[in-house]
Amino acid sequence: MAAEARVSRWYFGGLASCGAACCTHPLDLLKVHLQTQQEVKLRMTGMALRVVRSDGVLALYSGLSASLCRQMTYSLTRFAIYETVRDHLAKGSQGPMPFHTKVLLGAMSGLTGGFVGTPADMVNVRMQNDVKLPAGQRRNYAHALDGLYRVAREEGLKKLFSGASMASSRGALVTMGQLSCYDQTKQLVLCTGYMSDNIFTHFISSFIAGGCATFLCQPLDVLKTRLMNAKGEYQGVLHCAVETAKLGPLAFYKGLFPAGIRLIPHTVLTFVFLEQLRKHFGIKVLS
């Protein structure tokens, strides 16, 4: 008798990512603050204390609406493409999908998701960075949709996709690190026969995937954040890279520790939530 299994619905990745973002948003905000320092003056703890002292505890959730908007564009798109294509290919295959195919699929999904999510991502970075600017220089977006509308009205529609090539490249690297490595790690863990498809397996696999994603995307993440928060000082990606390089090689890994602290828990929470959504609300299939 065929066993019953469940596969994710196309929008589960977006929902799971939103749940994770609500938990890790303060860490994401601190990461943006650290990356936009021209000179390293504060570390993560010092930056957190400064934000809380100047604007209160709720300032750590500044830009949450933009973060959720980003997850429902960027993450929903890449998860939907990756899982839909993967499950379709799995139907006609006789064994597990090769790792290089997963990596290629992850890169394609991430490129698409990164482009789709660029407008929300830019507004997210701006709203998070607003709290550390002097009162006269703050953009003061009321929420994500207000930010998108004001950027389009005041700076033009083209500005919404500022840094899109960098965001797409970063999306490809993150998705390769997260989705491809998660699938492969989970497959290898289950093949040992010592562990079953449970929450501990999901935790181990997603923790490794989060580490891979952090290592792959950090240099691009720094450049993307600088470009999106720029006010005309950079002529393009290459110019931004050159100016960043003047600060030394480690400038490309500025905020690496908080990036890892943010991205690894975010990855773990995303896949734990995703697996629970799949288990309880997924589409039933016969395996």
C-alpha cells in the first residue's frame, strides 16, 4: 500500500519566512546599521544600546512592515519556484535529485526572487537605517507601502530597482546556500538511517544551510546595503566595491558576526516553520 506524504503549497515559503522575520528583525536591523558605518565605531552590542537609548526598544522593530513585504515578494518567489520545479522533477525521477541540479535551481530561483523583492528590500534598508540618522535627514516612511509610493513619486520608478543586479546576485547565493544545501543536508542525514524526518533533523539541516548562506553572500550583502542606502555617492556596483575595498579586505565582511547571528536563526526558523506547514497543511500525495 502506498504511503501518504505531503508537499508544500507554493506560498508556504513566504509565510514561513514572514514568521522567521518577525523573530529575527532586530538582528537584521543591527546588521544594516553596522554595514552602513563608514568607519567601525560600534559593535553589535554597542549599536543595540545606542538604538534603544536614542529611540526606545520599539526602534529595534523599525521597518518591520517593509521586512514582511520583502519576505512576501523575495522569499515567496524563490521558494515557490524552487519547490514547484523540484517537486515536478521529482515525480519523473527514479532517485534523489543531484546536488548540482539543486544548486542550479537554487541560483535561478534566487535570481528571480532577488529581482522581484528589490523594491521592498530597498525600503526595508532605508526604514531600518532611518533611526540612526539626524532628525532632519530621516525619510520617515509611515510603512512599507508609503515608502514604495514615495520613492516612486519622489525619485522615479527606476529608483525602486536600484541595486537590482546586486540583490539578484545575492538572492542567488543565499538560495543556493539555504534551499539547495538544506535539501542536500536533509537527504544525507536521512540516508544515514539514524535519524527520521523530524524537527531535530530539520534543525540540524537548516543550521548548516544557514552557515553556508552566510559565508556565500556576506560580501555582496555589504555592497547591496551600501548601494541601497546611498544618496548619490556611488556611480555603480564597481565604484561601490572600489570604495569599500579602500577600507581594507575585511570591510566586505563588516557585520559578519551579526549577519550570521541573524541569518542562521532566520534560516532555522524558516525551515522549521515550513516543515510544520507542510506536515499539517500540505498537499497530500502518494509516495
